Amino acid sequence: MGAVFVDLDRTLLSGASGLVLSAALRAEGLLDGRPRLPGERLLYGVYDAVGESVPFMAMVRAAVRFVRGWPVESVRRAGELAAPELLDLLQPYAPGVLAEHRAAGRRIVLATTSPVDLVEPFARLIGLDDVIATRYEQSGGRYTGRIEGSFVWGVGKLAAVRERAATQGYDLAESHAYSDSVFDVPLLGSVGHAHAVQPDLRLRLVATMARWPIEHWDRPAGVPGLAGLETYHLLRPFVRPEAFPYARFDVQGVENVPARGPVLLASNHRSYFDVVALAIVAARIGRPVRFLGKRELFDAPGLGWLARALGGIPVDRDDDPARALAAARQALQAGEPVMIMPQGTIPRGRAFFEPALRGKTGCARLAAMTGAPVVPIGLWGTEAVWPRAAKLPTVTTVGTGPTVRVRVGDPLDLAAEAATDPAAATERLMAAIVALLPPEALVEREPTAAEIARATPSSRRSR
């Protein structure tokens, strides 16, 4: 049976657990009378930035002497106190990765240098199956100031893992290991599947040479990042109405988007220029927004790289559309916003002018899977900037361009209805989008031949 051995600091968590654990120990009165470590926050800040070092780990190793005489139960209570605080540091994409391993029948094992009495409550809170961690020797309910067994770091971690594998029947050749640190190379090299997660520079070099996958659990695969910043953060200052002077923008209701947690942003589709209008909404939200788009967008030179760098999710209707929903579900479970156009494509010709909007059930099914609220967005006027029949937008109307109207509605709770009747939930969503459109959108009328031509792709009109 294969297992999954996952490191704690900078792997499962976004940074070091030390400050949280220290605060919990102090709250239990175990550090009373002891001065704070000089430059403690700076020290852990450096750790978060560059990873483990021999001097830092030597200090961790020596800490066992300072706990001599501490009551074991007090330390365990500190661990219970720290667990929900550590949960706030959990990497957003970690639960999804571990869930896939659990679905494959593998046991998830926390393998960390931290004291077992401090981290076991956290492991239990997030549903891990086993814990391999440094154990402080006990006598009479107090610590003796010595380590029992291996100091679980470097080759010591490998020894502890091998010992547990022998007693639990874990097959290391079938197992996976995840770590950020070059000092875990002994463990990574001993399993059949090694993964470098947010690796320090030295581990990155080793992983590249060994062809181990390099992963980041704070963002989707393929999205570059630096010091916690993504492509989104770098582009956000430039995604402003002023960047598109050939159109004017009337955007209202962005404050309706929840500031935290998963949310589906569902918009109608009228033009290729919808991307710009929705990008302005995404920029105002202030956190990275993932979006579903046609496969052709991701295959386009240059534009495809940008779409992937922003965390876009390609939809290939001829291959496996369920794969796109799986990626969107993972993003929502990581607490991120996901943007989707339920219509799937821009209505063509006469259908473009129908007041009723018809949508596919993908958005409703995602709401049912994740419980995420759905925020409707009504777009109007984008077709005046970039008609369906044109290959490019009209950019000659600087200062006098048409007005693009964007209305962001109140969140809808579709999860329960979508779980039993996704079609009905989709109808309710599309009606909510229609309600955000201007009055002229609701008028049923016969479009002119010229209007139909503008709403028809040139390739269709030439047939």
C-alpha cells in the first residue's frame, strides 16, 4: 500500500508554523518569564522566503532542552489552541491534491520536524491519517529535555518514515512525498514519486535534474508567481477603463462580490469585448479570478500563454468538458472566484436579439458541487465596440466610443436547487442576468437585416 508523506512548513502551510505555535505556548503560560526571541518575526520571515537552513534547524534541535519540566498536557492544549490558527495558513490547493490521493486509497501522513504534541491536533483537524514528528521524551507527565527516537529532519526524517512504513505496511516504492526543502532530499529520493512544492532554490535545482515535478499549492498549475504575486497582480494596475479609450464604461455593483471564499461569477455573452469588461470587474475585485474559456483561446500564440498565466481553464467541448468542470471545482474548493459564461458562446444572427437567455448547466452543477454562491453579471454594449461580424474591435472612436454597461447583481444561492434540478437552477440564474440588463434588452422585436448581419460571423454570412 502506498502512502503520501507531506511536510508541514512551506509545503502544507504557506509559511512557517513557528509564530503560531509560540503564541499558543505563550497563551498556555509556558513561556512566562521568558523574553521573546530577538528578531523572531524577522527570523521566520527569512524562513518563509528562503526555507530551512542548518543554523535555523540547529536552533530547533536545541529547543528540546528548554522544555525540560514542561507539563505534557499543557503543550497538548497549546497544540489544540494552535490548530485552527494553522488552518488559516493551509495552502488553498493542498486539500484538493490530498483528496485525490485519498480517493486513490492512499493514507496521508504528516512528516514534520515539529513536536508531535503540538502538531497532532492540526493533523487531526484536517483529517490526516498519521503523523510522523519529533517526539520529546516524557517521564511522569513532564518532558525530560531529551528526544525520543530520531530528530525528524534530513536523514532523521527518512529513518522515521522507514520505521513507520515497516510497522504500517507502507510501500515506499508506491508512495509519494511532498516537501519544499533540500534537506528532505533523502526522503524524496526514497519514494517512488517525489514532488517539490514551493521548493527552495537548492531543491529546485535538484528537482530539475531529477525530473521531479515542481508544484505550487497556492495557485493553479501553470500560473507563475513571485513572492506571493501572480500575473493577475502585475496586470491589475493596467486593467482600467483608461486603457481602452475607444469605449466608455459604466460599471456598478462590484461590491456585491464576496471579499473572501469561493464564488461563481456568471455573465451573459454578447461580444469578444466581453473579456475586457469582465477583466475590469476582476481587477476591481482585488483577488485573482479564474475563468473558463474556449480551447481556441488557449491555443492562440501569445494570448494562450497569458490566459494560462492568469489561471484560465480551457473548455474543450469535443474532448472532455468534465475536465474543465473538475479544474473549476478545484479552484472553488481552494476558495477562489471563478468566472463563467453559461451561454457558452455568443448567440448568432436572429438569436442574438431574443430577450430570453439560454444557458448550459455547468455553472449550476459547480454550485451544487461546492456550495459556492453565484453572482450574476449583466453585460450590454460590448457588441457596439466589437460586433460579432467584425474580426477586430472598433478603435477609432477615442473619446466618443459606445458605452459598455456592466451590472453586478446580488449573490444567488443555487446549490440546493442545482443539486436536484440543474436546469431549473440555470433558468433562475439566466433570469437574474436578464434582470440586470437595460429595459431595451427585454423588448421582443424583429431585428433589421443590417442588425442580423452585424450579429453573424463573417464566415457564416459568406456561405
